[in-house]
Amino acid sequence: MPPPNQPGGAAAGAANDKKLQPIIIKRVKKGEHGHHGGAWKIAYADFMTAMMAFFLLMWLLGSTSKGDLQGIAAYFNSPLKVAMNGGDGSGNSSSIIPGGGTDLTRIHGQVKRTEADSNDQSRQSLRQVRAQQDAHRIKALHAKIDAMISSNATLNEYKSQIRMDVTPDGLQIQIVDDQNRPMFDIGSAMVKPYMRDILREVGSALGGVENRISLAGHTDAAPYGMGERGYSNWELSTDRANASRRELVAAGMPNDKLARVVGLAASDLLLPNEPRAPQNRRITITVLTHEAEERLLGKQTPTVHPDSKLETEKQENPPPAPQTP
């Protein structure tokens, strides 16, 4: 080192001191950013899907007619109606739009409450109108036959054996037997002359009847003689009903108005406490109401006239000689 009094010694010392100072390097550590993940991609995809669906909906609404829009609106309203009112569901349709049907303003396969109520009211109104018409016809027929009996000397003589009543089934005309004046030969279906006169007059009165007619034969509870051969009060009552039917039809009553011809034997006695009383032997002619016809026969019940069958059976197996009335 040169002495301090030598020229340039101080400057050289300062330079040496500067060279000996430490060099400090500051390094700034930057913090790492957190990992964002891919959730934003899912949200973005949902947003784009919703936007595409929205634009498709707007395009469909703009290109659809007003009637089609009403049908679509009715379809989306129908599930609640089905849940509340019942129905098969809104999807049972053969059209492109389920539940729409060929007419988009209606819902195929559904029953709207307003239509169901309307149909029920229509049916009830029809029943009421028919019941009123039946009541009017039966009342008029009752008055007609009553006047005919009163004005006819022959029928007026047998008035005690002719009974007329208005029942829930219709107008019931009963021709009953009498101890001293039987309607048929004992144990047979041979019509007595006075009985023929009564049936002919009643048949002429029923010539213009609009309602259908039920005809039934009855016997008393006395067992038919020699019943072991198969001919009993059942066959006898049926034969008498058919014999009466032939007289009524011959007098002008339309044959196609007959709803049924039956033999009831002693199953429906007029005097249950006197099962062998002559009044139990009778012929019942009932002019049926429409409601009674549906109730008794049903809509699919065919009209049965067993006359030809019974005639064939009687020819093959003639009835035995009667022993009791």
C-alpha cells in the first residue's frame, strides 16, 4: 500500500473500499395463483344450450299458426285436469303431439268435465222426457180401456174379472179366473168364448200402442195331474199365455210389440195366503215403460215367442189327461 502522503493515495483507497462493499441481490418471490378448474366450462355450456333452446322456441312460435298454439296450450294444461277429474292420461294419442289428436283444440283420449256433465244432463233430460211420455200414454190407455169396458155390455158383465193398475213397470191388465166362470178349460189352454171376447177387445185397444208389452200366464198352486210325465203348471201357464197372445194379435195388437211371453206357474200368486184360490189363475198383460223394459229385458235381450217350440213339443208329447183344475 503506498503511503498516504504520496500522490494519488487517497483516491486509490476510496476505490479499494468501494470494491470491498458486498453486493446484495434482492429476489422477489411471486405467489402462485390458485387452480380454477373446469366448472366454468359446464356453466358456459348450459348457458349456450339454454340460449339455443330459447331461439328454437322463438322460431317455432313465430312459424306456428294460432290454432296450433291453442292446441299446444291445451295439451300442457291437460295433465292437471286429468289428475283432478280422472282420465287415461294425456299421452295416449295417435298424433305427433301427444294428446292433441287430429284437432289440436281437443284432447284425444281425455274426457273434459264440461263435456261429461253435458252428456249426463242430456241423458237425464232424455229419461225425464221419456218418463213423461210413458206416463201420458199409460194414463190415456188406462182411460181408453176403462171407457171401452164401461160402454161394452159384454165386457161390463165381466168387469169384476178385469183388473187394471198403474205399476212402476207400466199399465198392468189382469184377467183373473172365477170359480163359476173359468177362463180356460180345466187343465188345458183352450180359451173359453167369453175369455176370447175379452182378449179381442183388449187386443183392439192395444192396436196403436207405442210401448212394448209383456204377457205372462199364471196358475194356482195345485199340482198338475200326472206331473211325473214332465207336463206341469209351468208348461200349462206358458201354453195359456201363448193362447192369449194369439187372440190379442188376431184382434190387431202388433206382434212385434211383444217383449216377452212367459209362464210363471204359481211363482207369483195374486193371493199368497190362498195359494189354490181361483184368482191366482190369471193372464197378466203389462204395457211396459221404457225404463221397465230396459230393467227387465236389457238392451240385448231378444224377443222370444216360444209358441212354435211348444206346439212342436205338444205334438211329439201330448199332455196327459188333467186330473185337477
